[in-house]
Amino acid sequence: MTESVAEIGVPHAAHEVSELSASYEIGKLGMWIFLAGETMLFGGLMGVFTLVAFSRGGWGSDGAHVNWRLAGINTIILFTSSMTASLAQGAARGGDLARVRRYLSASGLLGVLFLVVKAFEYAGDVREGFTPLAGLFWNFYYLMTGLHVLHLFAGVVVFFGMLLWVKPQNAGSWLERKLKYACLYWYFVEVVWVFLYALVYLSPSVQ
Amino acid sequence: MENTFSTADSLKTWVMLVVLFLVGVSAVALGLSRDLAFTLIFAAAIAEAYVIGRYYMRLRSEDMLIWSLVLLPVATVIVLAFVLIPDVVIRRTH
């Protein structure tokens, strides 16, 4: 009465899955689908921010108080962390685990530095009375930059977590793939920041 | 190209990003006219996103499926924003 594995078609299904895996990198596809959702999230917020600014004829004096210089330092920090992430990917391809560890740690630490600078920026804003309840601009400002900070924090955790995987037994395509997914996420967080910086920091500062 | 992205390429990409960043910041720092400043700021941001996508995310070596996952959400957000514009214009005129 017991059906064999072949009769219920499991090997056939498994074969199809393995064929699909062979023809397409499932992990990478999953990451891109995730990033597509994130694009809708941040894109929607930025779209609403722009439309509200347009409907009010700009942000007036509120927008002029953002600290675009400090945020500019953060932009350079993020660019540098992406460069080290890219170098970590290159080192993983070359099988140089010591360099992978070094560059991954650098990316993670630069992410931490970004968060520290951001904390100083928020502290300065709050000291001047620009709390999240100070007006519509500041509602948007804290919502969008706060959401970005959460994403960046997640990336830092992933980078430091990945250091545990950088072992000789994991070296090769497995480590390369995992690193690629983590870096894809990090680069996306960087792209989001580029637009946030233009929209929330630079544009309202134009006189 | 994916397997030939070297240390020098990473550094070149970083330099490109920093130059584009300086272009955007100069629009505010130099006190340019409003229209020119907005044009420069957003042109620089789009160019930075392009550089990151092309060189770091390796989008140029991806197929249509990945490209559609990138472009469809962006297109959807733009279309939805445009759909709301008449509402915003009516609100401004009243």
C-alpha cells in the first residue's frame, strides 16, 4: 500500500526545482523581489513628500533647518562603506578570507559610524526644538530618515553576522553568493540615501 | 564583467560617486538659482543611483527578469504620484 517516492512524483519535482536552481540563482531573485517591495515603500514615501511640498509651495523655513553638511559627511561614509563591501566581494572571489573579514568589518564599522553621526544630527535637531511633532516637514523627516536608519542598522547586523560565516569550510561560491545578497541590500540602502539626501536635505535648503 | 570588477574599479566608482555628490552639494553651497539648483541636485542623485546600480549592483549584466523587478516598482510609484497631481493642483488653487 505504501507508495514509492517515484510514484508520488517527488523525485520529478525535486529534479524540476534543482533545474530551476541551476538555471536561476534563487537567492538573488528573492533578494531582488524583496528590494522591489522596499522600492515601493521608500518610493511611495518620497512621492508623498514631494506632492505635499508641491501642494504647500515648498517647506518654507522648516526645511532650511536641516543639517545638510552633517548628512553630507554621512553620504561620504556610506559611499566608502559600499566601496569596502565591493572590495569584500572581490576578495571572496579570490578566496582571500583575511581580506574578506577586513573589508566586511570596515563596512560594518562605517555603518556604525553613520549611525553615530545620525544620532548627533537628531540630537542637534531636537535641541533646537525640531522634534518629530514640530510640524509636517519634521514628521516626514523623522519618518523617512528613521526608516532608513532601521534598514541601515539591519545591514550592519547582517555584515557583522556574516563575519561568523567567513571560514575556510565556507570559502568558495557559497560564501560569494551570501556576500552578494548582503551587499545587494547594502547598495540598495545607499541608493535610498542618495535620494533622501537630495529630497530631504538639499532641496529644502535651496534658497 | 562581474568577475573582473577589481580594486581599481571599486576605487574609480567611489571617486565617481564623490564627484557627483560634490556637484549636488555645490548647488546649495554656491547659492545657485532655484531652478538650476534643483536640476543639479536631482541630476546628480539620479547619476549616483545609476553608478551604484551599474557598477556595484552589476545591473548591466542582469537579465530582463531582474530589470523588470527594478523598473516596475519605480514606474508604479511614478505613475501613482502623477495620478495624484490633479488633486494637488486643485488643492493649491483653492
